[in-house]
Amino acid sequence: MHSAQGPGQSALSLSVRETGTSMVISVIGEVDLDNVGRLSEVLERQALGSEHAVVLDLSGVTFADSTTVNAILRARRDLGPRLRLAALSPYVERLVEITGIRQALPVYGTVDEALQSAPA
């Protein structure tokens, strides 16, 4: 588990675990301008470091803004069809609907559904 919080920063926890042929990145807390770089770094490492499918578990996100959307879209560019969003919190669900991200990449109701969609 990695945590990113400094003076004046909101809490963000990220955990990465390998599950078969996929990596699950669980995001917990607020994702904003102060800490989105941490999320971007983790996503970039996955893009460069493996060919695994990447499931972004957003069930624990309590706040997200346009910087979060940009990080997800950059990850989509880097990971291509390997990126899947899963278990959106109500706040993220609204953001995804407003921005149209749902049309740009796969969104699943649960992490398990996203994992089942990954190639074996």
C-alpha cells in the first residue's frame, strides 16, 4: 500500500496487487491536483512494466476532479484496451457520466467483472 499525503494535501491511498493476468490498482480517498501525480506514476509504471490488464478499482474514491479524468485518459492512451475501470464510487460514477469517459474505455460494476473480462 502506498500513501501520498503531505502538508496541505488530501489523503490518497493506492494499493497494487497482481491477480492472475491482471493488476488491480485500488484507489482510496480524494484524488485532486495535490496528489493526482501519485496515481499517474502508478499507472505509468504499469504501462511500462508489464503487459497485464490493469483494473482501476475506484470504489474507495471520495473525491475526484478534472485532473483525475486527465490521468485516466493518459492511462488509456498508454495502456490502450488493457485499462478497465471498476466499482465506481457514486462520485466517480457521476464524473464518468458527465465527461463521457464511459464511451472511451470499459467500465465494470465490480472488480471481479473487470477481471473476468481480461484475457487469460
